Amino acid sequence: MEQTELAKEISRCRICVDAPRGKALPHEPRPVVVLSKTARIAICGQAPGTRVHQSGVPFTDPSGDRLRDWMGVGPDIFYDPQRIAIVPMGMCFPGLDAKGGDLPPRKECAATWRQRIFETMDQIELILAIGGYAQNWHLGELSRGGVNATVGEWQSIVMRPGKPVVFPLPHPSWRNNAWITRNPWFSNALLPDLKKMIQRLLVGKS
């Protein structure tokens, strides 16, 4: 399927309401995804939060600010679909749990759309796998130790042969502030490597 038509089909998706796997989505779907025919970088996180559900624009929240800082890019590059694709594991806000946290990504999304999306984006060279759900999908057995272990092995994961390169990251949430403080290698070694890789891929993109 041509990518433009696929994007239109995704925008009309109501599977999690009309044919859910388990409990139906508790609100009207609003898929948030950015496909691209030219981007060499794909950001693959968990699912939109409440602010993104309202805005319809990915990462329009403090987590997005931190992620852009980690990547070393500003909003002009981050939101340029010619440079960066954004494909969360769940494309709609999944709702809140009893404690007020986000529910897991809807299972329908990955099963229905993910392979089809990446078949139209075979030019992608780098995937930022943010959090456990994305790491499990993109890394399989390599992520079996959990997010902390997977991110800690970023060097060996990034050096694996084959394309695209998958770069594991924790979620850029304030909830991870203590983890970042306890693991200075994240800021001192991982982030410089990530920024260098991203800048290299962005070279030549106008």
C-alpha cells in the first residue's frame, strides 16, 4: 500500500473501539503518528499521553522537551517529517489506570499497523526504542532483562550488524530523574553517542 493511503487508513482507525482486544478504548480514538518517505530516524515510544491526545501532535509535553534535548535537536527538526518519523507502539492515548498513570499501549495497534508501517519506511537507518514496549518489539530477546539492562547494553546493541540500528532509551519522563542521577554514564557516555549518530544521519537533509 502506498504510504499516503496507509496514513489515511490509520487516521480512520477505530479497531480499539469497534473490535477491541479486551476492554474497549474509553474515549474516541485519535491516532498520532508521523510517517515519512525520506526520514532516516524513527522515534518509537509507548503511546500518546493526555496532552498529545488533546493536541494531536506527538511529544507536546515536558517529556518531548527532554527527548529533544537528549537528541540534540530543536522542534524545527524534530517535527520535520522529511527528517524524523514518529511511530509509537500505541497510536492512541490508552486511558488512565486507577492511580492516574497511563495504561499500556493498546495491543491492537502493533498487531494491525506496525509491520505495514515499516514496510513503507525501509529507508529508516536508526530507531530510537523508548521504553520496554518498543524495545521488546524491536529487539526481542535482547530486551528480556528489562529497560534498565537493555539501556545499559546500548553499545553492544547499537553495534549489531544489520539495519536499522536500534538505540534503546528509557522514557524521558520526570519519573526517571532518580534513575538518571544514579547512572551518570547515561548523560556522560550514552547521550553523546546518540547525538553524534543523529547528527550524522541529519547531515545533508535540508
